[in-house]
Amino acid sequence: MDLFTLLGALGVIAISIGIIKKNRKTQDIFYILGGTLLEIYSIYLGNIIFIILQLIFTLTAIFDLIKVNIKNK
């Protein structure tokens, strides 16, 4: 298994962990981590649809984390 495939697999694991977490902030952190790792993998693959999907997914998780942090202040 090459490095990029390993990063992709870790991304899937991180997103899966995020799904089962109850705390929204923790979910977002796992989504950002997993999305970033899958973004790297999709760039490696050169799949433009997957690159755009992961970019949107990760940016949405970042936006949600910011929103949650502002709300909790």
C-alpha cells in the first residue's frame, strides 16, 4: 500500500469516527481531518469530481466548526 492510499484509508476512518461521535465540535474536527486526507488522496488520483466533493465537504465542516464555536461563546 502506498502512502496516498494509506492517507485515503485514514481519511475514511476519521470520517467514520466523526459519524459516531455525539459532540458536534468533535464531529467537525474528525470531518475536517478525514476530508483533508481524502482531498490529498483525490488530488493524487486526479479525479476532479472527487477533488471538488472533498473540498466542499471539508469547507462545510470548517464553516460548521466556526459556527459552533461562535455559538458557544
